Amino acid sequence: MQPGDTSVLAHLGENLRRLRRDRSLSQEALAQASGISRRTIINLEAGETNVSLVALDRLAGALGATFTDLVVAHDASEEHLHPAELDVAVWRGADTTSIGRLVGAVAARSEAQVLSWQLAPGERYDADPDPAGWHEIAVVLSGAVRLRLDAGGDLLLRHGDHAAFSSAQRYTYEPEGEEGARFLRIVVS
């Protein structure tokens, strides 16, 4: 693990307890609503057990919350523009290099689209604002791309970097360097 890295259990117990109490639910009532045993909920709130990602989704649904609400620090920002702002290990394999990380999240109302994008050197893509509530996640596959956001932001994203942002603003993608850039655009409405 890298310095500053956190795991799914780091914030889960505190968030689960807080969300359950905010909704005036007993551990038994949450167990019935989620289909997760009361004993497991007790152990999760105490930080003494692990649970599957599916079980976390079921708990989040029963609480009227999101997966991210359960696993990210309660005071984390809602817009995750820089990769370091949201980096939570949600799964680990037997080999230390096998890991699943939650690196970005946005709320969705209707659908998500994954677009494969490629820009040659000297090209650029200028986007018109989407409707309010829409978001985009960009993930750089090769090269580097500069993301310019009208609402304040100029990010240089290199191979492996990502950014999540409200797309209800003008924004531009510009490749950096001689090789251009390949990246995924995940549009969430």
C-alpha cells in the first residue's frame, strides 16, 4: 500500500453507525431491511469484520445511501477532481499487487455511457455544457491530456490518471506532448 492509502474498513464502521442512527434504525431493523445479519452489522460497526461489495450495496440501499457514502471519509468532498482525493481500497487479492480501488464516483439518475476517445497532437475537443446533474469521469489510457474546466480547473492527466467532474459547464480536452492521448469518457446522467 502507498502512504495515505485507506481501506474500505477505515470509514465503514463510523459511516454505517452514523447513517443507521440518522435514519433512526436499530441494528435489527437494518438487518431485516438489508438481509445482512445483525451480528455482521455489529461487527462492521466495530470495525472487526470484512464484508462483500454486494453486501455493502445492500446495506447502502437499505439506508437510502450510496456505496461511496459507506466507504469514504464522511467529510470528503463531493466532487473528486484529483485522483488523490478519493482512493479507497475496496478489494484485495492474495497477491499484494491485486487490488480494486474506488477512485471516483458520481450520482446517477438514468444512465452511464462509456466513450473511447482519441486525440492526435494539436487537436482538441470543446464540449458544450450538459444539463444540470450530469457528470463525466475521464480515465487516461495512454499519453497525457489537459482537462480545462470553466468552473475553475486545469488538470493535466497522464497515463493512469482520472478526473470526475460536473459536465454542466464548458470543458475542453487537449492532448499534451507528441503522441496525443487515448482516454475513456464515462458520462453519467
